[in-house]
Amino acid sequence: MASISEPVIFREFCPLYYLLNAIPTKIQKGFRSIVVYLTALDTNSDYIAVGSSIGMLYLYCRHLNRMRKYNFERWDPDRSVSAVLRTQALLCIDIGADGI
């Protein structure tokens, strides 16, 4: 008979303020100010990827402590491909030994 295991509770070991502070809370498009919502999060041992409502993907390299941003603004936000899948696809790209 299979035993029932305890549910796993994920805990944050330290606040990621350095990551959140690198992402703007608002952007200016023409004369309008647009609020940036964080819509997706994906991580692995090397990278933290954060998707946003403005079509930007923020990719943070844990080894180099460096943030890069990628523009997916041309993508239609109503497509069935979610921001998480876009993030996972970008993380699968071989970035190379010299970092991002």
C-alpha cells in the first residue's frame, strides 16, 4: 500500500528585491503611462525568467548576477502561447559558456 506524503510547501529563502528592483513598475508609451504586471515566472539552477504584461522577458543569470531583457512586443498577447511557455523556450536556448 502506498503511503501518503506530506504536501510540499515552497518557501523563499531570501527576498528577491534585487530582481524586482531591476524591473520597472511603469513604462511610458507616447503620452500614456502603462503599469507593468508580472505575468510569468520560470526558474532553473542557472536562470530566473520573469515575463511581463508589456511583452518583455527579463532573464536573470544567477552565476553572473546580470539581468537581460528581451522584447516580445510583436507577439499577439491573445495567442494561446502563454508567457510561461515563451520563457521556457528562451531558457532552452544554449546561451554559451561566456554567459548571456
